Amino acid sequence: MAETPTIRFGVIGCADIARKLSRAVTLAPNATLYAVGSRSLDKAQSFAAANGFPDGAKVYGSYEAVLDDPNVDAVYVPLPTSLHVRWAVLAAHKKKHVLLEKPVALNASEFDQIIEACESNGVQLMDGTMWMHHPRTASMKDFLSDAHRFGQLKSIHTCFTFAADADFLENDIRVKPDLDALGSLGDEGWYCIRAILWAANYELPKTVLALCKPELNQAGVILSCGATLYWEDGKVATFYCSFLSNLVMDITVVGTKGTLHVHDFIIPYEEKEASFYAATESGFDDLVTKWGSQPSKHIVKTDIPQEARMVSEFARLVADIKFNNCKPEKKWPTISRKTQLVLDAVKASIEKGFEPVQIQE
Amino acid sequence: MAETPTIRFGVIGCADIARKLSRAVTLAPNATLYAVGSRSLDKAQSFAAANGFPDGAKVYGSYEAVLDDPNVDAVYVPLPTSLHVRWAVLAAHKKKHVLLEKPVALNASEFDQIIEACESNGVQLMDGTMWMHHPRTASMKDFLSDAHRFGQLKSIHTCFTFAADADFLENDIRVKPDLDALGSLGDEGWYCIRAILWAANYELPKTVLALCKPELNQAGVILSCGATLYWEDGKVATFYCSFLSNLVMDITVVGTKGTLHVHDFIIPYEEKEASFYAATESGFDDLVTKWGSQPSKHIVKTDIPQEARMVSEFARLVADIKFNNCKPEKKWPTISRKTQLVLDAVKASIEKGFEPVQIQE
């Protein structure tokens, strides 16, 4: 058997999330940490030392230097959203494959520049939505796709909230209008919207209406918000996200015959296994005093955590391009763009004073 | 110790739900089945024989006869909503205490006639929302009221759906405009709205906005709908109800410090115990790869099912009035009325083409 080709990663920026991603690269069987760049060489050196970079890994005092290193196959971009278009486009022009943190851009038009740069340079683009790669997600999708167990999709509710501390609310990039201007919508709402689209087989809703009364900080950045989404066939979805509530990561999907519940969809409770609850044709006893059967708990194990599976899948696609003459997989940028389109619509609805916004592809 | 006074119940109408309630009367220590009336004497006789009525129970061929029986202390009214105002008012005038199925009326103005009749005749009024009386409900409230464990309330989501069969969708009173004209909103939405108000300490929302695209049958009765509710302080709630989806009975309540999840709030999975999930200050490990702690499962046992506890509480209040010169407890009609007010606002929002509706007490 041929040896698994190993893809060499460069990390540009030393954000907190890059620590998790670097560990994921070390856990992925087909990826290796090769370089890290920061605007501060000291910071890059400390980061490399603390995050499992091998001896001999390249440490650079700029992002450009990582992109100019001919041995770097792919870059991970954990930079603030406002910098995505600049650095992702530049990375693509330097023929680096791009693993891009979410939200992928400040709006779909910016993201289209990134897509164009990646397509014209033949590099893979994938966003960093880790839960998509957990085997649980595939198991849940099997359930939702089963006409006998789930039936036809009718409604979806998703919620992602966490209680940011005072330091976060003062200093985090996600509350800064010049860095992650989309705030809670861009950070948490991204996951809620992605989960809704995932459940709906990526069929875009026709209309989006933001919940009234989003909470904003003094700079106007969203701290909590939500929306209702409508499809032509009567499907409806709601979501809520907030930096100001206890940690919640819920998906509820209801079909004509079945129900799916999961309470830790973005970060599973445990690394090595995750569960969800599924029910089919639930009902009552004769006198309606108790349920006929309870939802069943499904446990899905994973040998490596979901973020390592993401890195591995991305590296597999990159290797196919590099060694097997394959084309980049369009699925990933396509669903990133759809997520961004809905996110843009929620933002537009808020800005229009909670008017419905039609989604156009 | 004095013997527990026993309250004699008359049931007017032989609806399916009256079977469950009759069993509950037999299980309540302070209540007894005394009479049943139907427009058909045969039907009343069969009902009494099949539902635990004691030998010698009175069986009448009309509702009036039950109300005219001087030994009946209280009546249970399971009739279609459109008949509530007529029969509940008449029962009150006959000095019968009234246990009234939900929705209590077609609108708050009708319900005000019932309240007025009960108040002026000094009889207790309570609606038949059984889950309010499960000891789990009190345990959950303890959690929501705990500033250390739950903090300040931020958002609520509730959902009650079930998959009605073809016979229901054709023939049930809940799809008939002349019987239960409020359809899914009146039947299922009632529970969703009550749960929201319960979580919000019965503080009415200021604004209600129905979800677009409710599903209606050919007669215009609601088969599925939902709404978003807003309070002045930024609290937000959403609910969804439907006759066209698999069985779901969810409450999710999120506070600044805690989270409550329950998936069988209206009818517990089992009769003798029920559970909920509570979490406080949930968080992650250092690398954000797993949760620090999982929500904890709380199991609450009950010696008799929630519907028997409801009957028992109602009978206790009736006995206090009858034997101890107490006044009727206003809490129950007050929360019934608030539930109806919100329900009316959702209906008004639908009828206005999904415009926001302000709630006025």
C-alpha cells in the first residue's frame, strides 16, 4: 500500500482557536505542522513551542513569509473576519490551499472574491466548521434522510449561546466592529444557520426575518440575536444566539414521522464519543397518560476528535489535488457561501428594522 | 385528624379526555366520581360503566341535569371550546365549581364572562393544564428561580407537535371551525404559551409576532403555527405547534447562568416519575475540545399521576371554600386568562398578516 501523503500546514496568526487546530493537525494521520507566522516573531516562537510543532518547524515573523514558503501546502487562517478576504485571497494566489475560520467573510460578496481566487488557482477551500466532520453528524443525517424513521422535514430549531465574561465583552475580537463585526451572529449564528441548512439538505430558505430586539454593544456589534426562516413548502426554522446566556448548543429537527434532538452539536460533551436522540412515530398509551416509547439515545464513537477529522478530510482533498490531479471539492465552499448568504440576510433584516428579507442565490 | 373532605365531581360530556380525567378523580384522595351527563343517556351510561364510576353514580341524559343535581360540588367541562362560555357560566350560576378544559375560551373576552360568573358565585375556576401540577414542574421552577444556578432569564423556546392521523384531520373537534376554532394554536399552542409564561413568572410579553406561513385546513382552522414573543427587558421566546409533525413536547429555558431542558413537559414519558436536565455555568476544557461538565438529570417521582394531582389540588380548594369559608384561589383563573391573552395575540397577528401585536392586560 502506498504511504499516506502528508500535507504540510502553515498557520497564520496565533489566535486561541489556532491552538486547538494545531493539536488537530498533530492528531490527523495525513497532516503535519510545518510553519507558523505571526506579526511578532516572539509570539510565533512561543506558539510553536507550546502547540506541538516539531523541531525544525518554520517560525516566521509575518503571515507573508508563511505564504512564500514553497514547502507549505495549505494554510489555516484563524485571523479576524475583517482580514479574511485579504489573506485568503493572497494565500490562494500563492497556491496554498485554504482552511478558513468562520464566519468566512463579512458578507457573501467578499467571500465570492475568496472563492474566485481559490478556483482560479486550483486550491481547495474549506471553512473551519468542525462539527460537520464528526461521525455523529453523518449518523444524524442518515436518520433525517430516512423516510421511514423521519419522514418529511417540517421544522428546525437551533440555539448556540455562551456566557462571555467581562474580559471577552470588553476585549475579544468578536465584539470589535473593525475585527469580527458580525459579533454573535457571525460567531454563534454561523453554527445555528449551518445546522439549519444542513438539516434542510442545504436548500436555502426563501425568506428570513430577524427576531426583534437583538442586543448590541456600544459599538453596535451584535451580542444576541435570532431569526425565523421560511421555505416555500412550509418548512420553518428558528434560531437564537447570544454571548449573554449560559452555554447551549441545541438542534431540534422535527419531521412528519420523527424527531432529532442534540444538545452539544458544536462541541460534543466528550472527545471520543457523542450522542443524539432520535424518535420515530412517538405516541401515547390508550389514556394518554404516558408515552408509548421514549426517544432512543444513539452513541457514536470517533477515534480522533472532530477537528482532527476536519483537518484529515481537508488534507485528503489537498493530497488528491496535489498527487492525483483531482479538482478541488466544491461542496465545501458552496455550503460556506450558503451559510454566509443566510447570515447576510439576517443582518440585513436587522438593519431594515426587522423586515423580511428574500434570499437570492 | 379530621377526615379528608371528599368533593363530588360531575362530568359533562364524554369526550376522550374525560376518560383520563375520570380516572384521575378515582386516583385523587379527596375527590369522587358522582355524576356524568351526556346529550345521550346511553352514551353517559356506557361512559360511567367504562370509566370507574361507582355503583349508584348518577347518569344523566343532559348536561343541565348534572348542574341541577344538588349533590354535585364541581363539574369537569371537557366540551368543545365553542361551548365553554355557555356551560361554564351556567355551572357557576348553579354554584358548581368549574374545572375547565383548555383552551378556556375562544378569546379572552369570552373567558372574562366565565371569570365574572365564577367570581360572583364564589366558585373555584381552574383550567385543565395537567403538567402544572406535576411535582417536576415545581422542581424545575425552583431551578429557574435560583439566582445562583440559573441567573436571569434570557430566552425560552417551547414546542408541542404531534402527528394527527387522517381521521383526526377529518373529524376531530380540533379541526372544526364551529367547535375548537383555534385548532392547533388552541390545543397545542396553549401549552407552549403557558410554558413560556410559567418560565417568565407570568410576566406578559409586550409584543407578539406570529410566524409566517401557518398551515390551515380547508375550513381555515390552524394546523400548525408559531410565534415570537418579546418583553421590554430583552427577553425573547419562540414557540411552534403543529398537528402535522411527530410528537414533540419541549421546553428550553436559558438564563445568564443556567439552562433547563425538558422533552416531555405536557405528558411525562412515565406516570410515576419524570425528569429534566439542568446545567449551571457550563463551559469547556482549556482547548475547547469538550465540556467541563454535562447537564445533570433530575428525576422527580410522584405518587399519583399529574392529572390526579390536578384534581386533588382543585378539590382541596373547593373543600376549603365549602367547609372552611375560604375564598376561591385567583391564581388559576389569572394564569388561564394570561395564556388566553397571548393566544389571542398570536391569532390576531396571523389575521393581520403577521404584524406585531401589543399585549394589553
